[in-house]
Amino acid sequence: MRRPSVRRPFVIGLVSSLVVSLGGLAYVQHRSSRADDALRRARAVLDVPFERAPELHDLEVGDALSALDAAEALGAEDPTLRHDLESLAHLKRGDLIFAEGSLTAARHADGWSVERHVVAAAIARSADNREAAREHVRAALSEEPDHARALLLEADLALDAREGRIAKRALEQLLEVGSRVPAIHNRLGLAHELVGDDEPARTSFERALALDDTFVEAWVNLGRSLRAAGELDEAFVAFTAATEHAVGDGAAWLGRGLCALDAGRLDDARLSLGRAAELSSHDPVAQLALADLALAEGELDDAANRYRAVLRERMDLADAWVKLGNVLVRQGENVDAVRAFEQAIVHEPSLAAAHNGLGAALVATGDSARARAALERAAELAPRDPNPLLNLALLHERGGDARLAREAWNAALVRDPEHPIALARLGR
């Protein structure tokens, strides 16, 4: 008689244990694979191509931190990566102290890199520490001369400092990798403006809009360029396009209103400038524009009060002092007008309009010697403007010196050969 076998339960137990072990191993491997994948997704944000994310603020840092959280939940960690990502996240939110702290922690972990110099430059620029920002940009470019985001920061720092040639050089180098990036063309337009290349500037703004016709800043810049060239209808269209794409953009409404004011369309100006003032209540330019509107409507007292209100907040605005002085001259308040123009010169000694206004006001007060000096200085500061010479000619006529008056009228005609007042005076 055969004895019952004890091997079958043993084999079953062995197989079961093996299945459990293999299952556990597969689970561990799957978990590890998921963790590695999450880490890869977190790291990938730092390697996004420049064309997809030209600026640090364009990087999807929130998604990367979520992926890193998922990796850590699965048992994978990369503390240095977390510091780098958190530095970018803090920078994006404007928390510069925390951004600096996270960057310092990353640097202490494994030193400087080109990318960390770029982040440090962006933090310093946001903190208005321009020299530190420049140092970090120089360090980045010394290691990698073609680093796109370092070049972009170099251009931005140059634009901040109104160094058009430096900005232009960096941006033209960037076009090799960023020709399809609207922001590069927009910045290049600003650089062209700084060096006095108005036509290339407009072409650059138009190129930016050809790549992205919703780019509000480019619409505003194009409108501003067209308005400066006297093309008011085209400028109005550009500013209107900006308001349509961003109804809450104060600069777009301001530009639209200024174009309408220049063209004498006061109803349009009132609507747009009022909207600009609502959106940018602390912007002195918008408030000055409303004062200009009051002046255009013949409301001299209202205009003067509005100019004074702006100057109570910003006494350093030389242009506002000139505008106030001009209104006071029209009101016959010449002594106060002299004081206003003198304040303008204190804040901006080379402002030709202030010297010209001062000269005109001094003529009205009878101070001929000071008036002549102010008008001659205005003519020197603005070599193409006939107005200081016209005022100087009137001053000489008033003083009975026909020869000096004729010389001034002729000098004015050199600047504006068709000026009707000069032609009439000389003909007489």
C-alpha cells in the first residue's frame, strides 16, 4: 500500500512563494520605473528649447514640481533639482528672497552652472541690481557664448540702460536660434529705436506681429512708432488692435487716446484717455494726457489744475512743468509761468522746450536780457526747431533792433523754409 505523498503541498507552496516573489519584484520594478519617469519629466523643464520658452517665466515649473512630488512619493529624490525648480517658481511669483535662497541651496549642492548664472541674473535684474545681473550674464556667456537665455538677458539689461547697440548685437545673434520668436523681434524693434533706426524698428514690430497677431506689446510699440512718425490713422488702428486683444491694457488705451487727441478727435480721445486713467490710475502720463485733453477743449483752469495735481505727486516731471507753464502764459500769469519753466530746467537742464517757454514768458514780463539768453539756449539745444528763433526775432522787433530781428527770421527760415510768419515778417 502506497504512503500519501507530502511533496505536492510542498511544491504548491514553493510555486506560490515564487509567484509572490516575482509579483513583488515586478511591483518594485514598476514603481521604480514610474519614479524614474516622473524624475525625467521634472528635469525636462530645464531643457525646454529656447523657441518654446524664450524667457524663464515661460518654463512650466509648476508641472515640473508636481512631477517631482510624484517621484518622491514613489521613493525617488533629487534635492538639488527641487532647489533649482523652486528657485524658478519663486522668481516667477516675484518672491525674490526665496528665489535667491533656493538658488543658493542648489549652488551649495554642486556649484555654479550656466543655467544658474542665468537664473541669478534674472533675480538680480528683478531686484534692480543691474551690476550683479550683468556679472552673472558675463559669467554665463564666458562659458557658453551662444547661450540663448543669457543673450536675451544681456539684451534686456542693455534695453533697460538704453544701450541700443549692445541690445541690437545680442538680439541679432539670438535670431540664429529664435527667428520664430515674436518677443525677439519686438525687442529688436526697441533696440533699433534707441540707435535712431526708425524704419527697421517698425519692420521688427511688424515681424513680431506677423508671427503672433495677438502680441499686445508689439501692437503698442508699433502704434507708438507710427504716432511718432505722424501717421496717426495707422497708429490709431494699431492701438485699437491692442485694446481688442487686451481690453485691460492701460498703455494701449493711452496710445489710442493720444492719437485721437493729436488728430483733434476729442470724443474718441475722451473715451480712450478716461479708460487709460481708470486702468493706470497712478500713471502720470495718463493723467497728463487728460490735462492735455482739457487744454484742447479750451478748459484752461481745469488743465492747469490737472497739471498741478500730477506735479504734486511727481515734481521731477520736467515735461509737466513745461505744459503748466504754457497754460499759465495763455492765462496771462507770466510770473508764475517763469517759475514753472525754471522748475522744468532744474529737473531737465537740456530740455529745449523749457528754455523756449522761459524765454517767451520773460519777454512778456519785460526781462529782455534773460529772455534773449533763454531763447538762444533753446535754439542751440534744438537745432531743427524754428520756434526759439521766431521768439527771438519777435524779441528783437519789440526792442527796435530790425537788423537782429531780420537775422533771426532768416535763421528760422533755414530751419523751416515755408514758415508763414517768418515769410510774412521778412516780406513786410
